[in-house]
Amino acid sequence: MSKNFHESHISVIVDNIATLCSPLTLSAFKNGISVPLGKILNPNNGLSSYSQFHEAVRVSVNYDIPLDQVLKKVVTLLQGQSSECSDNKKEKKLDFLTRQLQLLTEKQFSMNDFCFAIESFPQCSYEQLREYLVLPSKRKLQSIVASVDQDEVLRKTFEKVHSHKPQQRNVFLLVDEVKIRPTVAFSGGVLSGMAKNNPECRATAMLCVMMKSLHKGPSVMISVTPVHKLTAAFQFEIVKEAAAAVERSGGCVIGSITDNHKVNQQYCKLFDRTGDTDSLATAKHPRDNGRVWFLLFDTVHLLKCIRNNWISEKCQKISFDNRSVASFTDVTQLYEAEKDSVLKMTSLTQAAVNPSKLQLQNVKHVLRVFNDKVVAALTLQGCHETATFIQTVVNWWNTVNVSGKGQDRRLNDPHRAVQEPGSTSLDTFLGVFQGADSRHGATRIQCLTHDTKKALVQTMQGLAAVCKYLLTSEHFESVLLREIQSDRLEGEFSVYRQSTGANSFMTTGDVFYACKKRLARHAATYLKSIELQPEPKEHTCLGPVMLEDAASIDKYTAEVTLTVNEESSASYVAGWLESKCGGDLAFSDEEPLVTSEVKDFVETVSRGSLTIPHVSTFELVHVRLGLCFVKKARHRACCRKRLGSILLTVANFNSIDINCSKVYTHLSNVLLHGIQILEKDHQKNAVLLQTSVKKARLAD
């Protein structure tokens, strides 16, 4: 019989493997799946009678194949066909389907399965996806995301960079803020929502720092920090910490990119200038005075600044050379002339010529004005000065937005050439911006503002210096200027909003978790693995602050006066703690119980079933520690572990002999949860107050 005989519909095979004297063996298959014959044959599978053979045939014909066996057979067939597939896309789909069928029978997820799940998780409704695919549970995925170590991911990223393209170790830090909803939440033992630069205020923004590798390298979010009324000095410290984290992992930070906000202008002034040049774009590296740090403003933001300077001028006129004056009225008239046409010469829209405050932030509307078709249409209508101004901006934008080599030849535009040794396009535009006039306020007539001109000059000087550094010191063959923009960071903000349900007003918790998911996704896609932390890291909230908290406890308790209701609540919590941790607490017979009104409240609520607390537990919750501390020093309680350690330390100072860790954990949970509810009530009251004020104004 042939070796593939068992692949037929029903096969009953009698075989004699060794010699004619050996006992015959019997095996049966239905559709290539083995039929169990253990009840028919001897223990060694031997065939000793015709009746056994006939019974095996009958069992094979009537055998009902289990679904798991069918799936295993299909998986085996697909695995054999996948290796013979010449179409890469089709092969990937076959591999995916094969793995899904395999997981239906053996639900043992590999690291590749977790990588695929994390890659899909930020982009869709994961629960709906699990209805049709075999994927890990959301809780399991969350535990994996939470355990990803950023330092380890950065280290492995730069190890891969060094082995493939060493030029990618050169990185810029993209720095920007994303607005969030000022709210406080207590989840996972952490109280989030308070600003790091001002712990007594709720955070209104997240300061984000992203690492962007050059030479088409990876991008990773380094830090997200909740802030309230951000200052340049605080931002400077955060950027230095991010730079230190990157360089510890093997990268080389060569500068930062920000927008032209006032805080960022002050941030640039905090760097120590090199002194050997008049350029504002170069400074001493904060980690090494012998290196250079490049201070650049985002070219996308500067493009919007040029448009905004044009339309915000009194007569909507502007000029670079003080001779040729461009009028935005020409652009508006061009749009009005063809706005009702089915086919148009330009791509101008209402949002492009008359943008709202929100539309001012969209660069797509800007590029509808600074467009080659607009230049051609204005030239045909005789608006040569406006066309010349727009053409200058278009040429500048094409120069600083080059994303690939050969675009100048493919698009027949010399301004789209990459920066190579001998390129002079940046110096040309630097001369244009340096020669442009600028004023501020009411004196600004047909010119740029001081801030915009200064940012343009600084950025062009910086880009020229960056290109020279990369082409000479780092041996780049060419430089793509589009990589030196903060668009990658803005795109990350969009992903964060989409991953939190398309929420444009996220909370601090949303941003933190979205950042973690993106870090895990980077490990899954770029590193092809997710390394889990073998041991939990030391808690960052603990340390020298403990001494400060302990030293100031007397001040906090001395200034706090609790109401009768708060005292009654404290006794209730103290009794709950003793009932919760009764097996771990030991009180002497001489230890007194609480008395007076606080005891009456517990007895009334409990109807005889709750525990009357001891005085020491009540003091722990109320008189000297817990409630008094968080009421006065609420900003010092940021997480359960820190608050519990503070309360334990100060309890020992005050001779309260309660060393049960469960007590401090439960008490910290209760107090932090109370802070969360209190902050939410204050927030709702503030909203109601604003609404009432608006209604009163409308009534007047």
C-alpha cells in the first residue's frame, strides 16, 4: 500500500512491518484522521481474527470526527501549503488564518500573538475584535502593557539601530503640550490628575517629549508630565531628564524642536550659548559642554505663522523685501470668482481664505493658499506681487519638507532636492528672512511680527548648522529636512485621542495609558518582542520626601480643625479597619475603646454589627495622622504606596503601635478615594457656577 493511502475517505490498513512471522497491525483513518481502535484490538494494536477486522471497518464507517481533530488536520494542510505560496501577501494571510485555527484548539498564546494584539489594540474596539478573532483577554493585555520597561525598550532599540543603521542613533527631542481635562482619578493605587510642577493644582496639560531618530529611524515617546501653567524652567529640566534617558540607552541627542510659543522662546534662552557664533540656534549641550545642542522651531508651525501674520495685518498685506507687497484680498477674490464652479483652477476653500480659530491650527488649509496652482492663477490675473510672495513661501516649504531622495527629478522641482555637501538653498532663504522687516503691535504694517521673523531666522540658521554637522561629523550622505519637524509628535497626539474613544479632551490617566500602549506597540513591531520586567522597580514616590512629610506633620495637624461629622466618619473607618484586619491586629486588654459622639454614630449605623474601634486606631485615622494629613497636605498624597509609608513612619513617631501593612493599605485607599470624590465635586460645582454666571449675563 502507498504511504498516502490513509488520505482517502475511509482506510483500514493491515501492515506487517518487520517479517512475515510478526503479528499483523491494524490502523484505520477517515478523511486522513486516525480512528481510535483501542477497544477492538489488543494492547499492542495486533490483529488476531477476521471479526476484529470487520469490526474495525464498521467503526471506521460510523466514526464521527471531533471538531478539534478536523481543525488540527486543516492546520497541518495549511502549514504545508503556506511554504509553497509565492505571493508574500497571500502567505501572510494564510499564516494568520492558520494560527487562528490553531489557537481554537490550543489556546496557548505566544509572544507573537501578544505583539499582534497590542498592535491592533490602539486602533480598534478590542472587545469587538475578540468576538471574531482568538486574542488574549483585555486584562491580560493590560498587565503586559503595564509591565513594559521603557529603559529596556530604549536600550534594545538602540542596539538594533547600531547593528543596522548607526546614523539613526542621532535623535531630536520633540517637545509640545497637549490639553487635557483637569480632573482627578484614583485607579490602581495611584492618584492621577495633579500637576507635577504644582501639586496643589489639577493638571491642565501634558508636557510630552518624544525621541525622533534621524535617517528614517524609530520614534518613541520618552516622557509625559502633567503640568499646570507650564514655565520655561520646568520644561528645561524635563527635557534634560529625557535627554539623559536617551543617552543612557545608547542614543545621541543633538537638539530639540518646539513651536514658537512664548514659553518655548524663554526655554531656548535658558541654554548656555556657545559664544563662538552669533547664531541663536546653537548652544552648549546640557550633558556635555564640548558638544552642540541645536535649538529649532517647527517648520510646520512657522508656515502657519506666516499665513497668520498675513491675514492678521490691518490691511492683510505683507512683504519680504519692502518693495513687492502681497495682498490677501487677491487670494480672497480668486476664491470668490470660482467658488460656485464645478471645476476650479485652485484648491481654495472657505476654510482656507476665512479660517476659524480651530481651522487656524490645520496646516492643510494653509497649503491650499501656498500652492502652485494659486500662483499660476494669480499670475494669469495680473497679481504678480502676491504670486511672487506665495511662490517664495512655496519654494521655502518644498525645501524644508523634503521626505525622499530624487523628488527634485521626479517632480521637476529643484527646491525639493535633499541637502547634500554644497547645497545653498538654506542660506538663500536665510537671507530672505534676515532682510525682511518686522514690527510688533499697532506699528506692524505690511511685515512679519518680531517673534515670527526671529523664529524663522533661528530655524534656518539651525537647519544649516544641523546639515553641516550630520554631513561632516556623522557621515550622512544626505539630509531629509522633513525628519526635522514635530509632525510626528502631533500624529502621536491624534493616536492617543483615537485610542481613548476619539476623545479630544483626555484625562491624565488616558494619556499615561495610551503612552504605555504605544510603547508596547513599538516593542511589538520594531523589536518583534515584548520584554516583561522580571522584578518591579523601586517606587519613585519614596525617598527623601518622607523626612519632609514627617517633619511637617505637627504643623499640618495643628492647623486643621475637624468637624463632628468628620470625627464620626473617622471612627466608622477605624472600626471598618479593625474588622477588615482583625486577624492581623492585636490589642491589649487595657487598650481603651472610643467613647462619646463618635461611638454613638457607629452603634447607630451598625445596629450592633459593626466594630467599635480602639483609641489607637481612631487616632491613626483621625486625630494625629490620616484625615488631618490629607486634608491639609493633600498635594503630598499621590499614591497608595507613598501615603501608606508616610502614615506608617509618622505613626511610629507618635507612638502608635500599629505595624500591620494591611491597615495602612486600606486606610490609604479610603483617603485617596475620598480625595478623588472631593475633587470631582469641586469640579462639578465650578462648572455649575460658570453656567449660572453665563445665564445671568444673558438675562441682563
